Amino acid sequence: MVGLDWRVPLELGWEVAPAVQGNLDPAVLLGPWERIEAAALDVLDRARDRRGHIFNLGHGVLPQTDPGVLAQLAALVQERTVRAHA
């Protein structure tokens, strides 16, 4: 397992490890929901056809992040990943 921040493409992580986690930029969570959703869906789209991905932030949660946004992001990721594997 290799943890990736937002500056490393997921594809590069899979070149060195069978599984990766990451790679949403935590600063994105400080912006409007439309930007957060687009960034999260981009990560999920890049990981869609690959096994061994854990959706995660590139470097933890910034202190000023709204906890409600984290809950909304978690719900989005869960909904999209369950739908993809159903």
C-alpha cells in the first residue's frame, strides 16, 4: 500500500504498489461543494477500473474544514463506490 498526496497521479502509485490510498487535496474541502464534488469524482473516476484503491485525503484534514463537508464527502464516496460495485 502506498499513500499518495494530490500531486502524485494514481496511475504512478499503481506502478510501484498493488494498492494505493489518496489522493484528494485537503484544501479543496475549503471551497464550494461543486468544486469538492468535481475533485472527488475525478479521483473516483481515475480509480474506477482498478482494484486496490482507498479514497482518502492526500494529507489529512485541515483544521478549518467544516465537519459537515466531511460528512457530505463521505456520503458521496460511499454512494458512488457502492453503486460502482453493485
